[in-house]
Amino acid sequence: MDGGVYSLAYSESYKVLFTAGYKKYIQCWDINPLYHDSTLLGKLIGHRSLVSAITTVEHTPMCLSADDSGSIKVWDIRSL
């Protein structure tokens, strides 16, 4: 990820890692449990300023993110 990682969250239920790093989007990664490598699944795009925090709500398909302007977004992991 360009510029490093500022925040990350992992969904145990969906086996997806979310990373944010000084950008206006979140990257979603599939983590292979056998080989421990990653594949980029896609990006969550929609923040108007830098993403500052992300978390997941276990046992649900929700990922929550906040940006520097104070906006909070709720994302559906199933559809990215």
C-alpha cells in the first residue's frame, strides 16, 4: 500500500483484512490461511477525506470506517 498503513481491521467471520493508509479509500484483502499470502479483493471508495479508523462488527457483514472530517460510513463486506 502506498504511504504505509494507518489503520487495519480483520473480519474473522468473512476472512477479510481491511487496511487504510493516508488515502480516501480502504483496501480489502483475502488472506489465505494455508499460505498466509494476500490477494486484493477491492477497494471501499466513498470518503471525502483521509480514512482514520476502521473496524468490523463480528458475526455481521458490517465494516465501519471514519475519516478526518468526522464522517462515518457503514460498508457491507459481502458486496464491498
